[in-house]
Amino acid sequence: MFSIGGPCPDTNYLFLGDYVDRGHHSVECVTLLVLLKARYPDRIHILRGNHESRQITQVYGFYDEVLRKYGSANVWLRFTELFDYLPLAGLIEGSVFTPHGGLSPSVQTISQINSEIDRVKEVPHDGPICDLVWSDPDDREGWNVSARGAGYTFGEDVSLKFSHDNRLSNVIRAHQLVMEGFQWHHSETVLTIFSAPNYCYRCGNQAGILEFDERMNQHITTFDPAPNHAYVTPPDARLPDYFL
């Protein structure tokens, strides 16, 4: 990704979550991002996804990977404590809202996220923290129960009202596999950007990066997986089946 988007700190980066449970090298991936954040705190920003949680990482691979590589759960414990402190969303130039998942019926204004939500905790099973990391845009109007079992789906009417009330041009989120690396929703109010090519080594999808220039003009770059020369798949590693 850095070879395509440009190296840090020459390029500013905002990552939208899900740094673990996505392959056999979650430890290396999340460690690199944390080190870059420590080295260039004003040039790289890391948000929380639904997989940055204790419960999910014990099911979908990160916990087992840490045990296999370190022989104990201590590294997993330290990372999951860190995950509690990650921001739930970003705001670019006051006009682009960037949660990992989507909107919440409990959040009408962006200011509520800072003033009313205590984010330093495990992702709950419901409520605004859960919604921001789990929800998805949908073709149906209004709020609907999500098939994921957490969060909601939200319609174009919800997106347009939230954007109008908060003076936004776009809501940009990740969270869902899209085969071309990006997908617009709700009359191009909401954008899904998905940056994991060939998701879980089997989906054959492209990945996408969204770039803003100094005038907030948008440009999307898509890319395929890099040849895997550096790593060998562990012989006992198996990715859990996971809905996409």
C-alpha cells in the first residue's frame, strides 16, 4: 500500500480500522502501523474497526496468531488494551466523516461522539460505539436490523439527513468487501473503500485507496495483491470462515 500511495511521512494516511484477523500476518501489520504512528504522530491516523476488540480477535485469528508466534497471550493483551484508545471516527477538513462501519441512530451530530461517548472500553454489543464500527449502508430506507448481528443498516434518507445536519460532503467508511476496491452508495453521499486485495487469500477482489489533494479533490486508486515473496503461510494456520 505504501508503495502505491506514497511513503510515510511524505504522504498523510488515515486508516479506517480492521488491521488484524485479515490474514496470517496480523502481528506484523498492526505493529508497523503503531510504530509509524509513534514515529510520525501528525502524519498517520489510526481509527478503530470492529475487529479491534477482544471478543472478535479471539474468534477470527489474531489471538491464535499471537499464541503461535509468541507462546503466550501477553502481546494480544497489550494490543487489545491499546485498541480501546483508538478513535471511533475521523473528520477531514470539517466536511468528510470517516467511521469504520457507518452511522448510528444514537448519534445525530458529530460533536456527540466527543462529548457523550466514553470510547475507552471494549466494543459493546449495542449502542453508538457498536454502531459506528458495525453498521452498513443499505438500499432500504431508514434504520433496519443488520444481518451481521451487530449495528444497523441505514438508508439514503438517513445518510442525507446526517450529512445535511453536520454540513458534510461525504461519509467514507470501510468494513465491507467490495470487489472493485470501492463502491458509492446513496447518490454518492457514502463511499465504501476497501484496501485488502484478494481478501482472506480467496476473494479475488481489488483494493482501493482514496486520495485528497490540497483542494479536497478526490482520486481513487485501485490495485491488485502484491506477489507474496516475503512470507510463507504457516503450515498450521487456517483462516476462520467469516461472512463478507
